[in-house]
Amino acid sequence: MKKSILLFILLFGLLSASLFAEEGNIGGNEEVIEVDIPDELNHTDGNSQLTQTDGAFPGSNQPVSEKTYDFKGKFTGWISGGVKENHSTYFNYDRLQLELTELYHEITFYVKANARYNTIYLNDADTDRRGENVRFDLAEAYVNYEKTFDTALSQFNLLIGQQVFKWGKADEVRPTDILSPQDLTLFALEDRNDRKLGRFALKTAIAFGSALRFEGIWMPIHRASESTQDEQSLFTQKSMIELQKNGFSVNSTQMPEKKLKESDIALKMYANLLGTDFSFSFYNGYDPLPFSKLLDPMGLKKLQPFLSRVTLWGLDFERVAFAGIVVRGEAAYFSKGMKFGVSPENFALYSAKGMDGVDGKRFLDATLGLDKNDFLIAKAYLNLQYSVNHIFDYEEGLKSRYGTKTEKTNHALIWNLSYEFGGLNYKIEFSGNYNFSQKDFMLKPAFHIKMGAETKIILGAYLFGGDEDTLLGQYSDKSFGYLKLEHLF
Amino acid sequence: MKKTILFSLLAVFMGSLVFTGSKTFADELSGYDIALKVKNANKSTKRIVWSKLTVKEKGKVVEQRTLVLKTFRKDNKDKALFRFTSGLKRDVTMLSIEQEEGKDNIQYVYTPGVGRPRQIDSSEKQNNFEDTDFTNEDLGARKIEDYTYKRLGDETLKIGKQSFTCFVVVSENKNPNAKYPKYKTWIDQQSLVPVKIESYGKDGTMKKTGVSAAVKEVKPGIFMSYYVYAKDLETGHESIMTVTNVVMDPSDLSENLFEPANMSKPWKEK
């Protein structure tokens, strides 16, 4: 009897095991996974019947999150102190940026305005009042009409109004990105795109699918990049200060005549071929960054900033390469209009060039860069950019457009290395720029701390070095540390 | 047969066809067949999805932000746009364009500070998208031919209040250097929505896990998950995406939007 019972139990056990094994293949054992699903999503009756019979589950086809307008802003505040001997650097700079976007079917209206306050300037001597403590700026205000088609011509855009242009695929140094003037009163304190000033333009773009796009821009109104001229301001070029010490006064920037024939024209063709994004560009117009010439150097001694009409032929490209590396490059060839300084100290050249302190040369400016996410370790980022420029028909003694030292061919390295950690709440960053030809540099270490969903603070420094007749070395006594607050709303 | 695949938790947003074969037929399916069916399932021509993303650090909510996803399907190829609409990553937009067999899908990221879209290399497919626990691959970079597939025994899962009878498929990356060389995926047989996934590292241990739940039929024959959860087991970092709204076949969603040049365009969807 006992044997029978044992045999029965054994057989039952084997049968059960066999059945369970078979059921396992068709979903017999149910694993329960606990998840914290919001109640409004968790209203099904518990079986696997997923089909909704009433179509009434929440959040379906209810366009409650659409807005025809969007208002947003960004506040940036800096407090800074010098780290060099005379501590001449001490400033507060605040910037409030407001953006409004309105969508009306095929028309988009966009406005971006800035209000800035800074204590950098003591600029009573600045004839252009470039350095006032409080200033308002309408960076962009345009209407964009867009029409799309289900034909070979897939898209047409027409933009009219105050616009900012971002040309080029490189990063901080973008040789073809010269269409928009910049606010350089704070040098490179802000990112390149934040420094840009708007200008009135009519822009049209037509696209033929994703492979080909053309862009044409007409800019009848000119606007110059702005920089400081007085000695008290932090980033005034040393060459300008020296000239003023030698008795020169600085005129207001000489702008082109207000005539249609002085309009600027820009054309660009974007294409994608074999996985490479590239574009060809052409610009015939005034370089917004003023050059300076000497007027009556023996008599009235005037320094005259002016805009020069340039002809630019550009090329840029970007493509994924290997091992997670993306390569991008950009080149701008100035066939006309690029000017260089000629110092009176080099009197032979100075007198040969007409004694106005400038000379025109053909010029090539190019950069090749790469970046890599998860560089060596996760969440590390590396961006390297090699920059080279070449002055054709170079003559010994030429100065750069900024009045600083230059060679026939100049090489520089720009880098950004960062690492995010602590759940991406912290980022340590080391970026900089070293010029191999002039041996001047700018180092920018920074530590980012995320304070909340929309807020972060950055603790960092700008450290300049090199000879005082070089672009970055001229600020070597003005290195500073800073605390920056950034808040989005 | 050799089409690309969005064999991931998020890819359920992009489906269209529904597999409703008999159990007998289902039993005959190989791992590859199932992967292919998932790739082709739950597709819609056009879709917009609003989501709320919650990021947790050591169990504590560190950030919440909103995300809008737009998809467009043409000639059996998907295009997808993801945009953060709040937080410090506001307006960061990702574009994924599916390519034909043998070619990696193309992905771009647009960051307002940079001011233009940047390409992402295919070898970064298994990197996380921004600071989420979702990889670029999850967001559309995965290709069906990147993996080999092996079907295991079916299993039943109960996630939240829903029970799912699942195919279980192990997919192994053909690239031995992949960050996550192996995935184990549970796919609901009725909806073909992947409802659980485990990601394994090179050392064979599980590195990430995720579930999708609250699976609903948003249009006859088209299912999607309203709740997606992913956790990095090494860091404890968690991402939870909750769908707040879905609009199917919006009339004003144009294919032109899915171009790199249009990634910076303002959207009315917030």
C-alpha cells in the first residue's frame, strides 16, 4: 500500500513536472513585475485584452499640449575677479535673453531680445558708446514663410527681418561664419552664437528632398561688429590703446554708403553625398568686423575703423569617420577685401603701402576638427580643432587685422575636454586655444554644477598668456576667475 | 527580409502591422522571424507622442522634463524626431533616419547652443541619449542585421495590472566590441510590443533592465506602451517615460520636418 502511494506520488510528480515544463514554453509560469505606473494609465482590468473598446483611455488624440506661441528666456549672470598682479579685472555682467515664437500655419514669427548690464566699462572716452552699462538689443525679429510640396521641390522658405546667421560646421573657430556681426566688447566671454548681433536680411531657401538645398541671402543694411576702444575697458586691443597714447583719436566706424549697390549677397548650397554633409558658400559683401586705418598720421592723427567689402568662397563638410569619431572641416578663401595691418614701426613697408596702416591680401582660413563622445571613459567628451590660415603674397612685417603679430602661415589648436559625473549633475571642463605660431594661449578650466532642472552654476577661469603683441597674449595681465549662474525659464 | 529594426522599448511607438497568427504558427517562428515581426509591427504613417521623462538617481527624483516624439513612415522606412521641451536640455532635438539594408541609420543631434545639427557616429549607437538611460540605438539606430537571434521558451509576465504571454528572444550583437553585446527581450505575443528587456555587458552580467507597460491600442491594430522604464544597474540611474498624449496621423505633420535643416524649427507641440 505504502509502495503504491509512493509510486502514485512519484508518477504525479513526474507528470506535473512534465506538464509544467511544457506549459513553460507557452507561458505557464507568470513572473510578476512591480512597477509604479500612474493610476490614470493603469486602469485596464488585469487581463491581457489590450484592445480598447471604448477608445476612452486617457491622453489619446487630445491635443492639449499644443501652443501657437512660445515664450521662453534665459538669464546669465557673471561675477568675476582678476587673478593677476594689478587685479584690474573685476566685473559683473548680467544678460537676460527673451524669445517669443508664434506659429500661424505657414508663417512663423520669431523675436529674440537681449537686455545686458555690465560693470566692465568706464567708457566716457568711447565715441560710439559701445560700452554703456545697460543696453538692449533686438538680436532677431523675423517672419518665416514656409511652403512644403510633395514634389521634387520639397520646401520653400522666405525669411524677412532682423536675422542671425550661423554658417559653417566647425566649432568656436568658423572661417566661413562671417555674415553676422558680433558683440566683442566681452571678447570670447560668451559663446559665439550668443555674441552675434542681428541684421536686416531677406533670406530664401529651397530644398529638393534631403540631398540638396540652396540658400540665398540679401542684406541691404549693414551693421558692424562692436568692440571697445577705451583703455579702461577690459578687452580693448593693445594696439589701439598704444595709438591713442601716441596721440591718435578714434573715429566712429565708417559704414558703407546707404545704396542698394552696396548690398551684401550670400549664397550657399547644401548637399549630402555618400554620408557626407557638405556645403559650398559664396559671400560678396562687407565683413562686419571693422578694420582700422590711419588718417593723416603726421597731422590730425585719426584712427578710422571701416568695413571692407570681401569676396569669400567657402566649403565645409561633416561625416562620421570611425570609432565614434565625427570629422568636420571648413575653409574660407578670401579672394578680395581681406586687410592686414602695417605698423609705422616697419617704415619701409608702411610707406610702400600708402601710410594708412592697412594692406589687402588674399587669405585662406581653414579648420579641421573631430569630436568623440565617451572618449576613453563614459561621459567624457573630446573636441579637437586644428586651425590654419595663410596670407598669400605675405610681406615681412605685416600685422593681423587686430594689429597683432602674424606669420605667413599660422597654426593653432582649439580643444574642449569635459567629463560629466554624479548623475550628470557635475561637469568638469578644460577648453582652450593655443597658437603654435605666436605661442599665445587662452585656457578655460570650468566646473559645472547643476542646481535644478533649469539652473546651473559654473565656476571657472579665463587664463591668457603669450607676448603682449599677440592676440591672446595682449590680455595676459587680465586673466580672471568667475562664477556664472545660468537659469532657463 | 533584411530590413532594419527598432527592436527596443521605445520602438513600439513606431509600429504599424499587428501579428495575430495562430499559436501553431507562432510556435514555428524563429528568433529572427519574431524580431522582424516586431520591427514591422505597430507602425503608423504619422504619429506625435507627448511624454514626461523622470530621471532618478539612487531612487530619488532628480529631474522631470517633457519630451515630444514625432514619427513619419514612408516606403517602410521610419524617421523619428525627439525633442526635450523643458529643462536644461530644452530644445535639444534628435533625428533618426532609417536607411536601407547594410547601411547604418543616420542620426543627428541639434543643440541650441551649437546652433546646427551634428551627426552621431554609428559606433555611438549604444551610448545613452543625453542623460537618459535610453541609448541612441533605442531611439532608432538599431539595425536588424546587427544581431543574431535565438528564441527561448515562451513566458508570461505580469507588469502592473496587465499580463502578457511573451516570446522570449536573445539577440547577440555581431560586433564583439559592442558595449551591450547581448539583449534578452520579452515580446507580448498579442501586441508585439517588447515589454521587458535585459542588456548584458561584455562580462556577461546584466547591466541594464527595462520594462514597458500600460500597453494600449491607439488605433485598430496598433499598440504602444504608455509607460517605459529603464534602469542602469551599475549606477542605479533610472529613467521613466510616461506618455501623456498621443495623436495619430496628424494632418499637418510633413515629411519635410524630418530633415537636419529643419531640426531647429519651432514646434507647437510642447
